[in-house]
Amino acid sequence: MNLSSCVKEKVAKAYQQCGYNEAQTLVKLSDRPDMSDYQSNGALPLAKQLKQNPRAVAEQIATVLKDDSFFSKVSVDGPGFINLTISDKALGDMADAVLNTPKGGYERTTPPQKVVIDYGGPNVAKALHVGHLRPAVIGEAIKRIHAFAGDDIIGDIHLGDWGLPMGLLITEIQERHPDLPYFDATFTGEYPKEAPFTVHDLETMYPIASQKSKSDEAYLARAKENTHLLQNGHRGYRALWQHFVDLSVAEMKKLYEPLDIHFDLWRGESHVHDRLQKMIVRLQKEGLIVPDDGAQVIRLGKSKTGNDLPPLIMVKSDGAVMYGATDLATIEERVEEFNPDSILYVVDARQALHFEQVFAGAEKIGLTKKVKLLHLGFGTINGKDNKPFKTRDGGVMTLKMLMELATDAALKKMNSGEMGRDLTDEEKSKISKIVGVSALKFADLMNERMKNYIFDEDKLTSTEGKTGPYILYALVRMKSVLEKMNESAAITEQDIIRIQEPAERQLMLRLYGMPDSLQTAYDNNAPHVICDYLFKLAQDFNLFYHDCPIKDADEQTRRSRLALTKYTLDMGLKMTNLLGLQVPDKM
Ligand code: ARG
């Protein structure tokens, strides 16, 4: 049960009782929260159909509703809108049934789905940078929102681990260390378990190799040949490549762990290599892959905007398989293995054309009969100059640097006394990491997904305004109120809510409003809706905390206010968890 469904049910019954179609109540949250909580606008279309006076129809329904003590005020306004205000008693009475439940009143109205979420998408042997924050953070939040709503979800990182970059690295290592056994064609023993290089060696070697390949044709040709050999199973190169993957994955986990980002599958493009080879042969036979200027392509129809889509290149003229080809084979694999209802791709909006081509290709080869494919794009993180965010001296901002920047900013606030006044140095160092990372994630998630946003270092960790720390502060305050009163956050039967002040009413309505926000966030894959909700929840709580004394209130009021604090903390933790934000105990 939740408040909206309860109101809808009562109104439907009233329509029915008056002999009207109860499917047409048009109940929604009020446009004028200062006047009412809900409104029902169904009398207008009904009256039109029945050729009656809409106000008279509305009055008739309102009369029935007025008899229900659930509503403290029922009025007919304008041409025939019914405005409804819930009684304070009813709001208090339903708290246990609605809020003291695992999903805080959220009810699924459509059948649960099986969903694969492809997010993160980093590349092996390349340092994660600022551009890898959004796909990971937004993807994780979308995954959690779906799971909360009842979907069965599988999150896959889809590593870039199979193209020319791998061949370039092999070539560069060969040039530097030609004596390594990986390059010895006569070597039949076991290759070393330990890599003869570190992940940092790889991260510095890769840009050098990439640069060389642009000016040195012979080098590029060797890199291509090495890519080919790797893909076709060259024993030494496969062993070398396994080092790349193992070192990179270990490094990625070190970064994703503090960001609280977890993947179910750590597969990459390489995973579908064999499947892709078979797929290409089959589609060539079926005439779906055709030669085009030396390449092998799938011809596509029109784009959404009516233009001709460029063909999807499967195999380039030099024999290399393409990014889109691995994506197609991956769809085939996911369909066969998981039979999902949908696959969501949380990938930079600049790859929109790529996904349009892949999805059109998938449709053409018959992969989309049972699965819906959706690209959930996002904008870039920009600096104050509105260009992609860089370090002060114009270099690449790595993800590690970005996280340090946020943590340092939080620590600075603690050392200046803006927060963390009662913390020891040891606590400050630990808690600044939680606060910094949560601040970074919130500042990202609160923006509408598709928009670019400007990274504001100063605002990030502010405890005022719409920021992560503002929300964490409110939650920490709830924890400390309960702790001071010797209360656990677990809700019991004695927790009866009695609303007396407007701030209590506002906070209760906010708690009851979660299912509506969650549904919007789910339907639009929009974590920013949850950010909005949390921000308002924190504001409403702060107002309540200011207006409604707890300690010195009479016993019943005190108990009610403590219960309200518990419900708010409980809801706040549910929602921060959806966004993947950690909440410290103190700050
Ligand atoms: N590795 C890719 C990149 O760096 C992103 C992968 C996104 N997922 C996918 N299935 N294409 O651009």
C-alpha cells in the first residue's frame, strides 16, 4: 500500500457509488500543494460524455468523499476539479503499513523484467579518466533503481580488451624487451605467472605506442599484424594479453571499490571472439553481410530522423573486426545466455550513432525479436571554460586524481571547521573519503543525464545548497538525534505518529511521495529524480528539526517525533543506497 494508491482507490469507489466509470477518476498529486494534497479531474470528461454539468457531477462525488474521515477537506473548485486534503490523523495512522516496509510503499504495477545493464566500459591498459566517472556512477544508480523496482538485473562492464590497442602494446613491449619468452616462437614451456611489467608501465607505454603508430607506417603494420596474431590464438601473445587484462582489472577494482560500483560480469569484447567468427560466416552465407569497398558490412535502413544510416562495418578491409561487430555478437550472446527483456547501454551520448547502427543491425539480423535495446546516453563533465574537464595545467584528469580532489576538498572543510568539528584526525581522514566520494557522485547524478555539466570544485563539498554533504549532514543529524535519545533506528509498534505542526505534515507527505518519484526515475532511467527527492527530504527534515522540539516535548509527542525521525532516516538511507552514496555515522 502507499498513499497515492490508497487515495486512488477511495476516489474510484466514490465514482462507482455515484454510478460513474471508476476508471476515469484522473487522480494525481495536486498542482497546488498549498490548496490540497491530491486532485481528481475526472468529472470534466465524464460530464462532457454524459452531457451534464461538470460541477454538479463533481459535487455529487465530493459529497461521498466528504463522509470519509480519511479526508479533512474535500472541495470542488473551478469548472469541476475535486481537491482533496488528507487528514493529519490518517497520515499518521498509515505510517506503519506504508513506511515500515522494505520498499517504503513502492509497489510494482507492471511485470518484473530481466535487464542487462552495460556500463562502465573502460579499456584495458588505459588509465581511467574523468570520462569514466559518469558511465560507472550513472550505470550503477540505474542498476540499483531497477533492482529496487523489482527487476532482475545483470551488470556487465564490457571491457575494451580486444582491438588494435592490444596489438600496439604487444609491439611496444616487443621493441623494448625482444628477449621475453612471449616472443620466442620455439618456446614451449609455461609463461611466467607474474607480468614483467606493472599496470603503470602499460598506461605509459600505450600513448607512446599510439603516437608512434601515427607517424611510423611499419610500426602500425606490425601492430595490426600482432593484433591479428593475438586474436587468432598466438600462444605467447595470449599469455601477454592475459597479463594486460589481469593487471588492468585489478587496478580498475581499486578505483571502483571506493566508488561503491560493482559489476556482476567482467566480460570484454574478447569474450565473443569465437562467436563473432561464426556469426560473420553465417551472415555472409545468408547474404546479410555483404562486401563494400573491400570491407564486410551490414546495410541498414533509415535513421530515426529519416536519413540513410551508414552501413555497419563488421570487418574492415585489412581484416580487423570492428567495435560494432563485437557489440552485435555480444547481443547475440546475452540473448542466448540470459534471455533478457531489455539491454541498457549507459554510454556517452557521443556514441549515439554507433548504437543506432548496432541496434538497426541487430534488428536486421533478427536479434531483436524478444529484446529491447536502449542507449542511455549522458553528457560530458566540463571545466569552467565549458570544455571537457582537465587538470590545471591542461593534462588529462584521471579518475584517481578526481577522487583525490574531492577527498581533499572534504578534508579541507573538516580542517577549517565547516564540518567534522568533533572528529579526531584519524576519523577525519577516513570520513573525508566517504564524504568526498559521495559529494562527487551526487554532483554528477543530480544533473539530468543527457546534459553536460560544469564541474564546480568549490561547490562540491559545500554543506549548503543541493550537494552531497548537505544530504549526508541531514542523515548524520538523524542518526545523532536517535543516538542521543537512546533510540535505535528500528521501527516498532509503539512508533505512532501524531501530526501537530505543518513541518511534520510536510515531512510525512514527502515520505509518502517516494513511490511517485521512484516510478518517474525508473520510467526515465533518471537518477537525478532521486537526487531531487533526497534533497527535498533533507530540507523537509531540517525544517522539522528546527520547528519541532523533541527532547522537551511531552512523552507522546516526543515518541511521535522520534518515530518520524526514524522513518526519515530509513527512507534517506534507502534512497542514498539507490544512488550508491555511503553515509558516515559522524561528519
Ligand atoms: N570501451 C568503449 C569506449 O571506451 C565503451 C563500451 C561501451 N559498451 C558497449 N557495449 N559498446 O568507448
